[in-house]
Amino acid sequence: MDEFIDGFLNYLSVERGLSHNTIISYSEDLKSYSGYLKGRSINSFSATTKNDIVGFMMARKDQNLAANSIARSLAAIRMFYRFLVRERILKVDPSSLVDSPKLWKKIPDTLSINEVESLLSEPNVRDEKQGARDKAILGTLYATGMRVSEAVNLKLDNVNLEIGFLRCIGKGDKERIIPLGKKAIISIAAAGKRSPGNRSGR
């Protein structure tokens, strides 16, 4: 297996003229791949399947590698298999059936309940205008899941505190009707110096 990898790397250097750093990166990726295969008692690239490649990609993901690094590994493996087919070492390229890991994104970290409560209590309500405004904004964002850009463009007429809903205009001018939580209603009412039960309802 190492012999085929060395032949491929030589091909990249001599015929494709790739940079030294790129060749080193591809070398590391392919040697990691061959090491993974050997660990599964697979000693020939002709015995590999799509599932072996996917398994290697998942193993890399479990190592907390960035999606870009995993994508680079797959690019190296694809080029390698194409080389093997071109050289008639293999008849079939199993990597052609493997999807790109571009959607393998790490789920963002979320705040704990204590962190959320700390954030919501951060505004200084003693500064009546600014503190009340900040508290209303944070409360609305938390209660509705709106984007910051949507909250910034929110009009007073789009909020109905009496019913407890707001009308949000999002991307592509798509309109969403979003319910408000009790705390958000109180915060907005305090910021606007109006109560939820007034006749305007806003």
C-alpha cells in the first residue's frame, strides 16, 4: 500500500507540479488512511469500499478535526483513487460515491440556564432608558429566536403585547408571526413605558 502512495506522491510532484506543502499534506492524509485500513485488517486498496472511506472520515470527525481538514483528506483520497484507476491498478473508484463532508459542521455550544439568566439580568435597569431598552432587546431575542438583524429592524407597530405576538419580516421579506413570552412582554412594556393591557396593545 505504501508503494502505491509513494507512486502517487511522485506523480503529484513530477506531473502535476503541486507544491511541497500540498504533497506533504496529502502524504499525511493518505498514510493516516492506510493506517486506518490496516487497523481493520485491510491490506489492499482493491479491497476497499465506500464504507471504508466513510468510516475513515467519521473517525477523523471523532478526533475533532475541522470540516476543512476532513474535506482535504477526502480530496486526497479521491485523487489517489483516480490515480489508481488511471494507472489500471483498480477498475472501480469507490470514492466517487462518497459525499463531501461540507455539511459536517460542529453543533455550536449553547448557554446553560444559569448563563442565560445572567445574560438577561446584565442590563443596568437603574439607567432607565438604556437599561430598559437592553433588557427588552435581550428578552425578545431569547423568547423568539429572532436574528439580531430582524430585531434591529423591528417596528413598534409589529408588536402586539395584548395578544402576545410580534410580526417579523425576515430574509426574502418573509413574514413570521412569533409568540412572545411573559417576561419579554413585561420587558418590552417597561421599555416603551406602556403596559400589556393598554388599548394600543403595543
